[in-house]
Amino acid sequence: MNEPDPHPPHGVGPWPGGESTWPDDPRYDTELLAHGDTRNVVDQYRYWTMEAIVADLDTHRHSFHVAIENWQHDMNIGSIVRSANAFLAAEVHIIGKRRWNRRGAMVTDRYQHVRHHEDVAAFAAWADAASLPIIAIDNVDGAVALDRADLPKECVLLFGQEGPGLSDAAVGAASGVIEITQYGSTRSINASAAGAVVMYEWCRRWA
């Protein structure tokens, strides 16, 4: 049996000092304490169980939600979920196909609440019941530049897919449409990049 690497390339090795010095705290995972923690988590959560991390995040999640249309199994969805975790969104909503491309999420979906909606109508009904305005993100006619747009403290940020953007139904369900100002020759930026920009702007204003 190979000994655990005390200096892994990513994360931390076994708890220094051995088992006799392990913290007496139910949030800690004995397997991680014994073998090291190479997960992509901040130092505060090193050696914690996944359940303990989620429970702690739940005590201070932000009041914005993130929604993504999923009609084409877009690889950007996973990256948007990863950003939603990084900026501590309340919840992620997948609209359309139940299965979505998790590759870009880098397992961050384990720490993020994810809800599925069959279609835009079902999603819009949920948002209405939750009294959350839907803010669509797309560079369409009538969209307001992000730096000048109203970005409510409690809202759902709705993103489309790479290429087609948001569906007409999604734009129609929104109470506002925001676009990201660009300065180069490309018509649009990557969907996951757009997600990160808007989530950061929400945090800059409200976090």
C-alpha cells in the first residue's frame, strides 16, 4: 500500500501530527484527515466533509439565483455552475433537458443547490411564486448596458446557450434584459464568461 503523499501537488497532505492531533469536530472527514485533501476548496474548508461545507455555505448564500437554458447540452453550463458556486449564488436553475454537461463544473455542483424546470413556463411560474424578477442576459435589441442597468438585490440572472443565446420565450419572461458592453470585433463573448461578469457585478453592488 502506498503511503499518502505529505506534499501533494494540489491541496494539502494528511493532517500534520497524526491521528492523535485530529480536531474533535464532526465537520471534519477522517478519510481526508488521514490521506490529505486535494479538492478545489478554499483553505477554510480543508478536511471538511462535503455536507459540512454545503451547510456552512447555506448560512450566507447571496440572494441572487442563476438560471440557464439547456436545449443543446451546452458545455458552458458547467462553467456557469462553477461561477455560481464561486460567487455564492442561492441556487442554480436548469431549464429544459434534465441532463446537462457537468464537465466544466469541476464538481462544484456538489456544493451548489441545483433545481430543474421542464421549460421556460415552469421556470417563470416558479420565479413568480418566489417573487423574484427574471433578469435576462443577452445582446438583443432593447437590452440595457450592465453598468447602467438595474440589478435587483433579489433576482434570477437568466443566461442562454452559446450561439443561439436566449430563446424568445425566455426573453419574454424577463422583466429586464441586460447586455455586456464590448469593445472589439466579436459580436458576443463566451456564455460562461458572460455569466462570471454579471455575477461579479451583482457581488460588487450587493455582497
